[in-house]
Amino acid sequence: MLDDSEASDAELIGRARGGDRGAFGKLVERHYGFVYRAAYRWCGRKADAEDIAQDVCVRLGRAIRDYQGNGAFTTWLYAMTLNASRDMMRKRARDTAKADAYGAYASIAGEVPADDPADALWTAVRLLPDKQRDAVLLVYGEGLNHAAAAEVMAISETTVSWHIHEAKKRLKLLMRSAGEV
């Protein structure tokens, strides 16, 4: 038997599905950085990305038995991370709605320093409608091609392209109104 560091993801998944905690731990260790980076792209805050990554690891423990192996493991992890990010964003939206108008404005406006155009752009991306935001983050943030993004989002490749096109138009308006373009 191979050492866990030499074992493939498929081997570790098979062993983890059978209850091998060491194999599961190695699988989490191997992919934690990937999950954290993807979560950070969606939420833009280190603490939230850490919470999302930990949530994905907990979910993975429950869901590993359901993984069929039909697609790439990382694609499945993207989908889990996307769902965990959306859950956190929905929770944040509910919490923000409970706050008064000034508090809601401060929590949105105060996160990003105004002098960094890249941060301002990613902040604007996070303000896009869900599908547009997800498409932009997968394609530009994670470097996936449109076909891979379509698989993660469970939509067609042409729909991903359309979401990217619409997002670019909306981002141009958002950045102009913020004085960035």
C-alpha cells in the first residue's frame, strides 16, 4: 500500500468513503488551500474564507460517501465551496437586513481601501447578480475555461459566456460610477 503522501485522490477518496480517517485527513490537507483560495475569491475576506473552507471540510466529511467520481474531484469541491459561499452570503444578507441603513452601508463600504483598484474591482464583482458573479469568479478568479465553469455551475458553456458578457457590461457601469474607469 502506498504512503498517504503518494496516494492518488481516487485512492484517498475510496479509503475515506470506507471510514479511513487518516485518508480523509490527508485529502482535506491536500485540498484545503484550493478550497480556501476559491472561498476567498467569492467572499473577499480572510476570516470569511477561513470559515467557508472549514465549513466545506465539515460538509466533505458528510458528503464524501455521495461522491460518484464521474467528474474531477476538484470540480466537485468547487461546487461545494460555491454552495458554502452562497450560504454564507445569504446569511450575511439576512444579518445585514436586520441592521439599520447606516450599519448596512458601513459594512459594505468599509471593507475595501479605496486606493487599490484591484480590490475595488473584486468588490464590484461581489456585487453582481449571483450567476454573473459566479461566472466571473470561476473564469477570471480561478482561471477555469468556460466549459469547466459551466460544469461547476451546472449550466451550458454558452450561458457562462453570456453571464461573463453581461457582467462585463455591469462592471463597467459600476466602476464608472465609483470613479475607477
